[in-house]
Amino acid sequence: MAERISPDDDKAKPTCVGCVLMLLSVAVIFGVALPIVRWRDPATGQPLPRYVAIVTPLLIGAAVHGIGSLFLKLIGVRVWSKRESEAER
């Protein structure tokens, strides 16, 4: 089984796959945010509340990142790698 590396570890950094997953998550956040911000209620013409318009894309992006990380861990692809310290080299 792959070594577990916590993203909270100061010596951990994302792998190439982790970087792509992060960019995908940011793209989802912006892709979801645009229609939510532009949406208007057909009956009243009022937009969604500001809090909903800000938090919803962030939650969806976080969910995409979490599900993507879980999927990559299940198939055995590392998302985080441990950075070597000077003493270990």
C-alpha cells in the first residue's frame, strides 16, 4: 500500500497529478460560479443571496477535490509527495 502523507505536513508537496487536480478544482469553482452569479429569479428578477453565491461554488470545488483525491488514492496514484530534507540527501 502507498505511504500515507498528510497534506498538513510541512515537507509535503503536490505531485504533477496533485497539481492537475488542484487546477481542475479551481476550474470547477469558476465554472460553477459564473452561472450562479448571473442567475436571476424569473418571477422577481432578484439574484441569489450573496452568501449563497460565494459559498456554493467553493463547497462544490472542495467536493470535487475531495472526490478526486479519494479516487486517485483508490487507484494508487499519489497526490502528495514527501519533500526530501537536506539530511536525507
